Amino acid sequence: MAGQTRSAEVLEQPPLVVHVIYHLGVGGLENGLINLINHIPTERYRHAIVCLKGYSDFRRRIIRHDVEIIALNKREGNDLNLYVALFKAFRRLRPDIVHTRNLGTMEGQVIAAITGARARVHGEHGRDIFDLHGKNRKYNLLRKAICPLVTDFIAVSKDLENWLVNTIGATPVRVNQIYNGVDSTRFSPRNHHIFAAGRIGGIPEGFIADNTFVIGSVGRMADVKNFPCLVQAFLMLLKEEPSARQRLRLLIIGDGNSRGKCVNMLREAGAEALGWFPGERADIPELMRAMDLFVLPSLGEGISNTILEAMSTGLPVIATRVGGNVELIKEGVTGTLIPPDAPAAMMTAILSYYKHPELIASHGSAAREQIQASFSIEAMTKGYLRVYDKVLCRQS
């Protein structure tokens, strides 16, 4: 009798979604995952996260206390033991849905099928430096081979949706395009009456003052984000407008392999005091409110969470004309689009905002309105719930 009671309790539990990601650290994909877990009602779905590599303190942003996080500690290169570990994790967790994200985890779909997961979802969130345009033949052959095992796809941009259908061959009815959402309460515009730079820990003395103009960015300082291009544009701007040297500041939040290069570029130009690279931070909303302008120099994007957060903060955005950026920024209304890897064009765009502060106000206000109208976390959560409900219904 007791055994029957325990079985009934198990049956009454909400379905379990096991999210498979490469590493749980600071990043747009990871931020979107945590937002999703925090906003899906507890009575609808349970969650676990399997990290092929590991996780950082970023996991503490998860407010639910019932989310198991597993690190498989993948070794560099081909690690056959990883598949064994993933198999064991799935067999123990017994997920109703396995949700992999991006190419690095897609082989998890094979393990999910072998272990009998009821439904399998794969998300495409953007591409890395090794395949910016999704044309690599080897990678696409892998995607096409695994495609029949995927119950449904999720694409965070229309650009990725079209690529999944036209290049990978996914059936259109199985591809769901869902934009990332942003917490517009957490990322809110600066209130000049209460904003105080002194509340930002670790800020260099005198870096931000009443008359400074802070050019900011946030993201993994990986090659695909191309932050050295932003530093180069900043240095070009100092040469173009020497009188602005007292006001201009550069703030880039994040960590990665290009951080040292960016610091060295400023140092060699004698402008080290004008830049601040604080690394990973937990107070990104407050730091964004310290910015006057947001710039994203990336070579490729899906849908950038940092662009959405900047727009929600009421900042105009300069971004490269790649991936989903063109779906977020309304040229001349909420920001400016420029070619990728074009520091001169970036410098010109920044200078335009510096010289015309009225554009800062109008574009920033329009950006905030666009977020509230079209990119809420609630809309994103409903989109994912529709997919999860659909795939379980289809497989039941």
C-alpha cells in the first residue's frame, strides 16, 4: 500500500524538463535559461540542468530551490566518457522533455532518444566564431543527421528560424520562433534624482561624474563578440575629438579571452584611465544605468539579451548588422546599425550620439517602449510553455 502511495505521488509531479547546456556561467543563453526557469509556474514543470562542462556562481540567480544542477566536467576535445555520463544522468533523472541548446549539446538528443525521453526539444540561440553564418558542411551534416530525433525546434530569431528550415531541413511546423524576454522592472531607466555612482562597488575614483559620457557594453569577451573593435573605435574617437577626452569613458562588463587585449590596447594608447573592465558582475542593471550609450560590436548574434536589457534600461543601441540584431533595433528610432568589424563606422555612430544628446533621449525612450510592447518575459515564458505542452501532447 505504501508503495502504491509513493507511485501516485510520483505520477502527480509536474513533468520534468532537463536542460542540457555547455556551461552555466554569464552569457545570454544562460541568462535566458535562468529567466525561463524562474518564471515557469512550479505546478507546470520541474527543471534540472545538465552542464557538459560545469557551472559558476551565476547559478545562484535561480530562485527555485528544487532545480538540480549536474556538472559532467567534459574534458577538452572528444570525450567519449561524456556520453556515458550523460546516459547515466538521463536514466536517473527520467526526464519527460530533454531540451538541448546550440550545436555543442545537440548530440544529447541521441542519448535522450536512446534513454526513452518522451519528447526532445532543441534550441538555436546563435552561432560562434567558428561558423558565423551556419554554412559549415560538417556541422550541418551533423545537424541534419540528428534532426529526425528532435520533436520540436526553438529559434530565438527569425534569421535562425529561416536557417533551420532552409539549410538544416527542419519541417516548418516543428520550428517555433520565440524571442527572448527581459525583466523590464529589473532593467529600468536611470532616475537622475536617485542614481548615484557611489553605490557601484569597485568603480575607479572619478570614472563617472555628472558630466561624463559613458559608452558601455556587456557580454562574454569571446572572439565572436569582437570587443577589440569597440576599443579601437573608442581610441579613434579620442583622436577625432581630443576635447572630449575629459568626458568620454568606456565600460565593458564581462570576462573572456579578449579582455586582456582590450586592456592592453587602452594602456598602449595612454587611455587606460578612461576605460573600466570590471569582469563578471552581479549588479549589471545598476551598471547599465551608469551608461549613456550601449554598443554591441559582435560578429554574429542570435537575439542578444544584452541589447534587450540595454533597451529596457532606456539606452539607445549601436549594434552590428548581423543575425537577430536587425530584428531588435529600429534604425534611426531606437538605435543605429553598422557593418560588422568596422571601427570607423562605429566611431562615427558614437560621435553622432555624443554630439546630439537629444538622440540619446528620443532613441532611449523609444527603445524602452519597444521592450514593454514586444519583449516581455511573460511573452517568452508563454511561448516556451506552448512548445513544452505541444510536444508532450504529441508524444502521449
